[in-house]
Amino acid sequence: MGDNPMKAFVMNGIGETGFAEKEEPQAGPNDAVVKPTKGLVCTSDVHTLHGAIGERENLTLGHETVGVVEEVGENVEEFEPGDRVAVGAITPDWGSAAAQDGHPSQSKEPLGGWKFANVKDGTFAEYVHVNEADANMARIPEDVTDEEAVYITDMMSTGFMGAEHAEIPVGGTVAVFAQGPVGLMATKGAELQGAGRIIAVESVPKRQELAREYGADEIVNFEEGDPVEQIHDLTDGEGVDSAIEALGTSGTFEQCVKVTKAGGTVSNIGYHGEGEHVNIPREEWGVGMAEIDIATGLCPGGRLRLERLLRLIENGRVDPTHMTTHEFGFDEIDEAFRLMETKEDGIIKPLILFD
Amino acid sequence: MGDNPMKAFVMNGIGETGFAEKEEPQAGPNDAVVKPTKGLVCTSDVHTLHGAIGERENLTLGHETVGVVEEVGENVEEFEPGDRVAVGAITPDWGSAAAQDGHPSQSKEPLGGWKFANVKDGTFAEYVHVNEADANMARIPEDVTDEEAVYITDMMSTGFMGAEHAEIPVGGTVAVFAQGPVGLMATKGAELQGAGRIIAVESVPKRQELAREYGADEIVNFEEGDPVEQIHDLTDGEGVDSAIEALGTSGTFEQCVKVTKAGGTVSNIGYHGEGEHVNIPREEWGVGMAEIDIATGLCPGGRLRLERLLRLIENGRVDPTHMTTHEFGFDEIDEAFRLMETKEDGIIKPLILFD
Amino acid sequence: MGDNPMKAFVMNGIGETGFAEKEEPQAGPNDAVVKPTKGLVCTSDVHTLHGAIGERENLTLGHETVGVVEEVGENVEEFEPGDRVAVGAITPDWGSAAAQDGHPSQSKEPLGGWKFANVKDGTFAEYVHVNEADANMARIPEDVTDEEAVYITDMMSTGFMGAEHAEIPVGGTVAVFAQGPVGLMATKGAELQGAGRIIAVESVPKRQELAREYGADEIVNFEEGDPVEQIHDLTDGEGVDSAIEALGTSGTFEQCVKVTKAGGTVSNIGYHGEGEHVNIPREEWGVGMAEIDIATGLCPGGRLRLERLLRLIENGRVDPTHMTTHEFGFDEIDEAFRLMETKEDGIIKPLILFD
Amino acid sequence: MGDNPMKAFVMNGIGETGFAEKEEPQAGPNDAVVKPTKGLVCTSDVHTLHGAIGERENLTLGHETVGVVEEVGENVEEFEPGDRVAVGAITPDWGSAAAQDGHPSQSKEPLGGWKFANVKDGTFAEYVHVNEADANMARIPEDVTDEEAVYITDMMSTGFMGAEHAEIPVGGTVAVFAQGPVGLMATKGAELQGAGRIIAVESVPKRQELAREYGADEIVNFEEGDPVEQIHDLTDGEGVDSAIEALGTSGTFEQCVKVTKAGGTVSNIGYHGEGEHVNIPREEWGVGMAEIDIATGLCPGGRLRLERLLRLIENGRVDPTHMTTHEFGFDEIDEAFRLMETKEDGIIKPLILFD
């Protein structure tokens, strides 16, 4: 690899996209080059495009992909060309202090495991470079499809993490705020953590329906009244053991604190893109003494994580493909971005087909 | 209550049972008296009868029951006569040091939360005394049947605890040794903790079938070969993240250590009734340095726990009644004990009907 | 007890104090009555007096006390009249759902374990009623003085909790914001949790001096520059593993988030008395994804906790009496309150002598 | 480096040692070569020599070293030639599944992080090869001496881990069995974890004395009676919260279980070199239900760990050099091994001087 031109879908300044010709990536000694077969567009791609992480020029977009290994570096032991693999959206530096501390997604700097379409070219290209390939990819089992597998790279890993951080007791009550794809996977994650009752906050009918499919026992429609009041009504004024914020606004974050009982946990997975502060409501937080803890996280990466998520699909514990509402060829990816922006046509996740 | 005679099914020395006339219990200020409607016979009742906890004379047997509140003490705030309730098999002293330390089942002395048919009369009687009633019983919701609810008092609480202690990662691999009723609930518990692959070790076809129903992905029949080898074969020699011992022999405990990978967890829920030692195999334990931790526990009690388990039934996450293989009237309870001893007729759990 | 009048120091509406004659308390079956020998005035008493928890009429103030048991209820097993005891500032209902959930300080309602001088009469009186005496008091060993012991009831329990919640790694770095008595004990607590480097934020020389005595390796004086910058300078821009908020303002809370590295923990022990929100700075919080968790808590109570804290004093691990800057007779307690309010004369803790 | 001969102290079959001439090691892209300045002989070197891990031919011994960087690979970012560094005794593969799972010491296979003098040449040589240098070494601060620093590589990391795994509550009680260098550091570690009372089991006067210096409040001499009885006497029959096994025999392991209260933790750091089983005493283990958990571990490595341990020395929290009882030149290392074997002359740790 390395000397030939390839096609990539790039950001050219804030709000501007287009196809560019780039040089094919090369694999260093620990790395791999992967040829994507299927990808997904993420709402955070849209955020990036609109400047959430600042100006970017000629940066390839995308971070959710599966594909076929094209080339591996000399130290790579686990993979060889031709392997069908899932690539983590987050690809940490595993020897870094943060990874040694149990926070690989923060390797080298805050959010430092997030490299694709942030500090290096993303996955919407004919070829993709993967750092520390042995540690950051996983082989896809024969009985798992590409479409299924691409959901583990971010949606399942992030959504499930929201539930894992929420300290849900077996049989406990959980509220999940917003049922976009990450929120839906948080709902499913809550079920997989043994929640006894899951309340999903959502107003869009198709998302409500999927929420039920992924484990929600009740739906709270915030367009029909204050969700805090509705959840207190549903729980006899007691509140929930755990609340998961899957939208990324200070308003929903505040609601999460308000519906959580003393001694409970708020788990944040929303990307807070705006404002100077995220606000904790002082009184409902028990003036700082009600033992309502707040957990946060960035999508866990790593081969082990990916393999475990694949196992859940393989054994029928979860089918993420119900979130695929649209399909586009790589050539049509611009249209996928447009829909993700407008959220029109009931879009949840658009699947990108590379061949 | 208190001055009338009532009928109780008692142990009269090792191996001897019979009905006795006893005085009806009275409720102290924090206590309640409950009239049982449904009960379950537990294998540990049979152990007790055969002397596992020593000689007992005129001790009422039984610890799994649901019923109707007959009387409450003056300090009881949460219940009143007529309430339909589940009574925890374990009824801790909640102010004790052990409970304050997070180990209520060990209150006042090791296993001190286990009072029924151990240090006080059990539940196979017309009336049952419950200490600290507000803390040790739970109201049964309308849409949960007595038969469903009686399973939370021990089987679900203990079995699920086995999975909770097993530190199962989302998508992780788990082996559950023995699929009696507690093992079956450990299997279900592993599923509720997000296991990606559950291997159940069992030889009896009916139990294998229930194991699959409760979440097992694969069955290892120890009559068809060494289960340690079979599990290593199934996991490409890697072993499992977590192993749950649900039988109570040193042999299966050793197997649990042998199938667990370095860094994994062995969760013991078996009652080890025999021998001087439970053996850890030294080499497979990594000469004490392979980070294979060993967790143990006694059935968690408490109103909160019971309420959470009821919620799982209420929302359809688990149906424990498939374990009910037989039904007997209270008068026929001797026959239930006989079957639990011989395990004949494919018995798993016999339901006792009190009215 | 019960029929005689006694003297109590009460709050009579916001900002008004005085001595009142009250009836001596009586012990219910699980309770005790204690005759105080030494007490401490807490800044939160002053907050209460100024309306932080609302209007109160004829409410006895105070919650930090040691004394001698005068009377015990019939169910009390651990204590008898004449015992020298420490009484927890927080006296939970141990059978409550919150206590069963590991959050006794939140029993029955948020902050529900806080009863003294909140929902019942406090400890600045000739006699004090203690609920669930077996669970909420501890006998003071012979070689521990009353003055030492009274510090365990709140200052040591709360301050140490701040460090316990801070997830301090062995050898990790910690910043403690504010070195009042709770902050000083958080500093000592950080040392007792194995912190490798403790940075205390404080401007008052006497408090800086005590901070060093209790384990601070460095002092950051916020009057000499932005403490966030100073801490980043001290840590080569890396930030600390853990920050402890021991003041209770949104401003210092924000600073805590800003000095904590990605993957670190903010532990709040400050009582946030003002404002609608406590603010999380969005960017420094990694837009919600930097894995900076936020923990909160209310002083842990309970006999076990008290006994463990006494053991630390007994074996010379901590000497809290260096915080006693003033002494007053019970008759002079008004002056102690005045000084705690103005913080004049370098006051840290005023010891109240009851005999 | 790489083409010149160097001197190494090797094992030549079981029980045989001697100096050999070997080729100088070379640094791969992620590696470093270090020239030792100070080293320590470990009892496990003696175990290895006597065949504990099997036959080895021409294997350089030693795993505790500090030195000066001689050469670094092209990818190494944190170090350069001339840096004074400590090298972890355990040097994990940080991208491995086990490391991603939080168990770096088990990377690639059980105990797989233990490479020196096991699967590759150890540190008793003129030059030492370090894999993943950025992740497995730490720069030594100016005010920490080589002698101090060499103790972090194994003794402090392992001993402190024993205390970290022991789940010691603040103010809790701990028993540490055996006060060799690792046991002494477990004693110090217990103090650094907030133990309220530390009971050290040891018979050798010099070790008893050091145990007191490192935090033991009481000494139990097993030559003066059954240590289990003595510890029960000291704790009014209650037992300890945590017991640490620092010897590595099934007998002391059993004693650990026997002195631990229901709900407590046994933390094993002993290397169990003999026998088919390590025995858990069945009854004292509460027939598997007393919630006495058993934790194990292998010395944690990694730059972050090493830096944190250095910080404890730098800020005066611990001085490990009191364990240095002897000094030898590299040429005299044979004599150091002889003494470690016989334990004569009151030896605790012999320091090896390389220049």
C-alpha cells in the first residue's frame, strides 16, 4: 500500500464536505490497513462537521466501520490480510498512563483514544489505517454479518457503557433519556445489566417502538408533560435507582439528577456540545450530600471489548440491525449526512455500503 | 395470636420428621406474624434434616414462603394484617455491625441472618414469626402470583447473587456448575448480568432443558467426559471469565478454578456440607498469583432485595415457575421431602399449598 | 427519665438562640438517653441557625457529642447506664430501604439519617435521645479521651469519607479545597488512603499549618493566584487524580473539576447552601466524556464506623485535638456560636464542656 | 549495543549458578536497554534457582533493578540515553486482552507479565533489555536514591498490592502473616490503606522490630502459641477484617481464613511453591457462605504504578531502605544468593552494587 491514490469523504472546513483523493495509508510495525465493507454515520460526525471540535481541513470523516484486512505491520500477530474485522471507533494507546489507569479512552490526553476523524483521517475512505492493530480490532465470527458487527464499534459499546456505569442493581429501576441509537443501546444495556424496570424518555413514535423492543417497560413522552413529574408519578415519588443521559444537553442532565433517588447514580453518555456549564440542580442533588453520584465515559475500545460484544450478537442476546433505517452506497454518503442532520424520514442509522 | 395451638412440620432429631402441635407465635414491637399460603421445599431443608447443622429437636422446618400478614407489632409501619407478602429466607438484624458492613446475611455471627429452621422455627407451619418485619418482607404486587413470588425468597435471590458476585463482564463467558434450582437461577442471573456465553454443566436431561430455557448457550455433560477439558475445548483453551459453583463439593469447586482464566472470578454459592477442606488446585490457581479471585455469599435478604426481584417477575424478565415440577398439600409435605431426598421423578422444586 | 425539666440550647426562629427548659427525653425499646460530657459546635449548626434548612422553633441545636449512658430501652443489648459513649451525628434507620442499599445516611428520605438539630432535638442539652442505640453509638475505650472521641462523630467520619470516595490510587495525587475542620480531616483521610502527594488549598496561616500537620505536602494559597493554574503548574499540567471539595460553593466545585485529570474523581463533601445550580465546567469535563466522575456523601454513621474511627485514635494514627482552638462551658455556648460565625480569633473548633 | 560481550549471572540447571559471557541486548523499536546500577536479590530468585518454574539453562537471574538508559528504540518517546530509571519486575504486554481486562500481569498467559528470569534473561547483567520501555520503566526523581528506588520494582508494588486487595476499611483490623520483605511492605501498605489495627505474625526479632517500624501495632509470635488463637484473643473472638498471606504455604493460608471474620477478605500474595492444593478450611469458611472472599495477585507493573510508588518515597511516606541488611558488589552476588537461601545473618534484603 501507500503509493496509490484512493477516494475519501472529507470535511473541508466547517459545514463543507466532499470527496477527495488521498494517498493510501501504510501500516507501521504495529498497525494494519483495512478496506471497509460497511460503515455507519454517527451523529457525532455531524457535530464534527459543524465545528464541535473546531476547524478541520481535508479530514476524512467516519469512525464506525468493518472491513477486510489489507496489510499488517511486522509485529502484528493476531491478524493477517483477508481477515474480516471490526475496527473500534476508539483506538487507544494501550501503554499510556491513562490506559494503565483503567481509562484507555483518555490515553495521552483527555478523549485521546478518539483518533478517527478527530486527530487522524476517519473511516469513510477506500482504506483505513488502524494503530496497534492487535489491540484495536477484532475478527468477526462467521455467523455474524458485517451489518451486525459494525454496530459494536460505537453504538453498542457506548450505549452499553452507559448502563454499566449506572450501577444498576439487579431488579433496579432505570430511566434512559433520549432514544437515539446510543440511547436505544443504553436501554438494551440496562436490560443486560438486570434492570427490573426501564423507563425510556422519548417523543418520536418509531424510537418509542424500538425502545420497547430493546427492553423499555414504559415510555415517557416529554411532549406530554414534564418528564421529571411523570417519572416521579410512575415511581410513587421515589425516583429511579439510575438515570442515563443519552442526549447531551444541560436540561436533560438536570432532569436526570432530579429523577434519581438519594443513593442513586446518574450516568452520562451524552456529548455536551454547548454552553459554558452543565448544571447540577442544587436542591435535588441534596445540597451535595444525597449520594447521587455522576459517572461519565467515552466509548470503550479494544479487541477484548469488541470480541465480547460480538459474542452477544452471536448468541442472540441483541440484534442491533433494527436500528438500520436507511442504506446508501459510499458514493451517496452525502445524502446520509444530510438526513442525519435533518433527522427527516425517521432516520436512525444509515448503513454505508462500500462495495 | 399466641395462645392457640397450631400445626407445624418439624424435625425431631436427625432424619426424623413429623407434624407437631405448637403455640402460635406472637409479634414483638418490630415483628409480624404471617399465615403461609405457598411454600417451597429446599435441598438445604433436607441437609438440615440429615444433620448438616447438627442435632435439632422439635424444630419447624422450611424457609421459603409467601403468605398473608396476620398480625404486626406496634412499630411496624409498612404492613398491616391482610397484606399479601413474601418473607425472605434470610431475615437479618439490620442494625448489627455486619449489616452496617454490607454483609447483613452475617449479622451477629457467621450466617447469622439465617434464622428460619436454624436458630428459630421455620415456615412450614400455620403461622410464621418474622423479625424486623418492615425490613424483611415485601408486599406482592397484584399481577404476581404466590407461586411466582415464593421463588424470590431464596432461589432467585441466591442464584442471582451467584452471578452478581461473579464479576461477569458484558459479553463475558460464564460456566455454571450444576443446574439444580439455585444453579438454574445462577444461569438466568448470568444472562441478566450481560453474559455473552453461558456454559451449563449438567447431566440430567430435564435440567439441561431448563438450563437452556434460562439462558444457557451450551451444555456440558460431565458424564460424557471431563468437564474441565470440555470447557477448555469450547473456549479454545482460554477458559471462562467467571465460574459459578452451585453444587457444594470440593471436586466441582476445583473444576471451577481450573476452567477460570487468569484474571477471572470463581463465585461460590454451593453449600459445602462435607470434608475438612475445600481445595484450591495450586498450579491452576497460578501458584496464588493468577488473579483468580474467589467470592462467596449467603442468600441476600431484605425488603429492597425482595421488591427488586418481584419487579423482574412483574416485567416479564424471568418466570421461575417452570421449576415447579410437583405440588403437595401441607398435609403431604412428608412426601415432598422424600422426593427431594431421592431426587426421583425428575423433581426440581415441590410447591407446598397451605390452603 | 422523662418527667423532669432540663436545660437545652435552642434555635428560636432564624438567627435567634437561647436556653430553654425542656422535658427530659425518654428511651423507647430500642433507644438510649445519654448525658453529654463534651460537644463540638459545627459550622453547619451556624448554617441551620441562619435558615439553611428552613425555619425552626424551639429546636435544640448540636449534633457532635460524647457522654455517659443514662438509660437504655429494653431491647438494647450493647450498652448499659454508665457507659462512656460517642453518639453519631448521623443516626440512620438501619432497616430502611436506603440503608439496605448501602446508603444509611439517606434512610427513609434524602439526608434522612441526619436527625439531630434537623428533625429532632440536637445534642446541646443536659440529656440526649438516641434512636436505635445499639446501632448508633460506640463505647469509648479507656485510653481515648472524651475530647478525642467527640471528633469521630462528624469531623473525622465526614472528612475521611471525602477521601474514601475520591478513589485515590496508592501514591496518587490529591487536591483538597478548603482546610476547615472537615477539609483538614479530608487531608488526613487522603494520607490514610495512601495518597502520594497532597495539595491543600487554603489562605489562612493557622489552617495551612494544620494542613501540613495532617499530611499536606504542598499548600496552594488562592489569594496568591488562580488555584487551578497553581495546581496545573505543580503537576506539570497533568492535574490530580482526585479533588475533594470541602467548602460548598459552586466556584470551588468548578475548580475541582478543572484540576482533575481525565479518568480522575471529584469527591464532594461541601454543603452547598446557595444558588440554583452547582456548575460543572463543560469543556474541562471533556464535554461529558473525560471520565471525571463526581461522588457525594453525607457523614457515615453507625457503631461499626465509630468503633473503627476510635481505633485510629487509639493506635495513634490521628490526633484530631489539634483542631480544638477554644473551650467553653455549656453556659457560654452562645459565645462559641458567635465565634464560629465570625471565624474570628483563628477559631477552628470550639469544645463545649458540659460539667 | 548488541555486538559486544557482557557479563551475566546465570542459572545453569537447577541449583547451579555462575557468571557467563553473553551478547549485549539490542532494543527493538519499542524497547530500551538499561545499564543496572543497583539491584536486589529476591527470595523468588532462590525459588527459581531451585526449580520452582522448572529447568532453566544459561538464564540470567534477577528482576529488581534500577539503572541508566543506554539505548532506546525509535518509537520510545518518554526516555533517552542517560536517564536514571527504575524497571518494573513485571513488564506486561499492554495491548494484550488480559491487560485490557485490568490484569496486565497476566498478559498473554497466566503470570505472562513476569518475563525477567522466567521467559527471558533477567537483570543481573551488565545490560538489560526492557520491552515496551515507555510503559514499563519510570524516571527516578533527583531526590530519590537508587537504593530507595529499587524497592519499588517489586517489594513495594507487591506488598502494597496485598493491602490494596485486602479491602481494608478505614480503621479496620488486619493480620499480616510473615514479615519477610514483601510481608513488611504489606504491613506498611495496610497502614497506607487506613488500617486501624495491624497485627503482624512473625517470630524473628529483627523482623518483628521492622514490622513495628512499618506500622504493626501488635506482634503475634507463632512460636509462642497458635496464631489463630492469639489473634482471636486479641480481637475478642471476632477476627479481623482482612488477612494477608505473605509466606506461601497452605498452612498459613488456612490460618488466614480462620482469623478472618464473616464478610472479611483474605488477600494472598504468597507464592505457593508446593503441594497439590491450597486448602480452604471448610467450616471456618462458613461452608462456603460466610462471605470471606479470597483475592490474589501478581506484582503490578507499569510506568504509572512505578511513578506513584516513587512519589510515596519522595514525600517521605515510606522509607524502604531499612530492609537493606547487606551489600554486595556484582562480583560477590553468589554470596548474596547463599545468604538468601540460608536466611543466616539476619538477612532481609541484600543490595547489589553494579559499579
